[in-house]
Amino acid sequence: MSGGLLTVRDVHTYIAGFHILQGVCFDVEGGTITAILGRNGVGKTTTLKTIMGIYKPVRGEVLFKGENIAGLPPYAIASRGISFVPSERNIFTTLTVEENLRLAYNGPKEKLSDRLENIYNLFPELKRLSTLKAGELSGGQQRMLALACGMVREHSLLILDEPSEGLSPVYVKTFFKRLREYKEEHGKTVLLVEQNFALAREVMDFVYLMDKGVVVAGFPLEKVEANRDLIRRVLGVSL
């Protein structure tokens, strides 16, 4: 893959003197769900945070719609159309569910009602809880709200870090099903990091395997079976 919506080329990132990303390269094509998979500590989250400008690379390019955004501040990167949902629950606990969603929305005011309706269709439970303060929600419901806040924003690329983390097992499957519908119905592009290979396989169009700070392989969903041994070796899972 090349020349996609997002192109990461030879990115090197250090954190506290440690060389975490050691030449990361991959592409994300528009209108797809792309997954980055790997064991804990291989640099997956650092990759996402480098894309978002939270960490600054010492070398390499991050091209979004052809513009090199590497090293720009996070607000400038977000303003270009990237919505990032970290694994932490970044919500305002003293505001209601709907107030959180309204605050997260960054598009034209006349489209807000339709956008909220779309989000409530994706997350019916949030509609039921819309008048409650976010601090009154369960941990799983707060995680759901954080995901919804990321999706309510106007964006060309949605980046999700461990979206299944903190969700109940029952709702995890529902969310991934809805994520696929969200992509297909609205033509959205999604880049996600996920520990659960089986879940990612249900929604992804393309996958990159990451190990020790580099991307070691990348292939479309239909090539998963042909790469069983590689997946087993890198991820430590059986297909």
C-alpha cells in the first residue's frame, strides 16, 4: 500500500532516552479499517501518540493528506481532521453525557442534531443515559462515552487505542459490529490498535504486525490465513 490517507515513513521516537520506535513504516488507505497488532510494549501506542504529536519523532515523516504533520502540536494535527481516542477515559465527569458529546463536536451547529442522532443510533445506551453526569456512569459506560466523543467529531481519520479496553465482553462485540457499520455507512477511515486479534479480525481490512519498535509485516484481511505462522510468532496467538 502507498499514497494512502495517512503515510508513516521511517519514524523514530525516543521516550526518556529509550529508542521506542525504530523506523516505523505503514500506510492507511481511505475508507478502510486498518489494525496495528502486537504484544504489549512493542510501540503500538507510542506510534499513535507520535502521529498525534503527543510525542515528537526525531526522524521520519507522518504524511496526512500529503502534508507532513510530524512534530506539529496535537491541536494542529486534530484540526486537520484526525480524531484520536486514547485508551484512557478522557471525559468531563461533571458534565452530562450529552454535554460531553456537544462539547466534543466541532462541526457546523446546524449539523449537530443529526450528528448526535447518528451517535445515539450507534450507542443506544448513551441515549438512555444522556441526562446523567458522566461521573455517575460505570467504568464501561464511561469508556463507551469516550469512544462516542471521538466519533462525534468531524474527522477524516478516526484513531482508536485499544477500543475494547474497559468495555464489558458483551458490549465489546456489539461495538466492533457497529464500528464496521460506521465505516461502511459513512465512508470513514479507522486506524486502531487492539490486543484482541479475534476482535480486530472481525472488522479490519488491513493489518500491520508490530514487534520491537518496527512494523514487521502488513497484509490485507484475505491474506491472514496465508500468514498464520507469522501471526502466531509475532502475536503469540493461534488462529
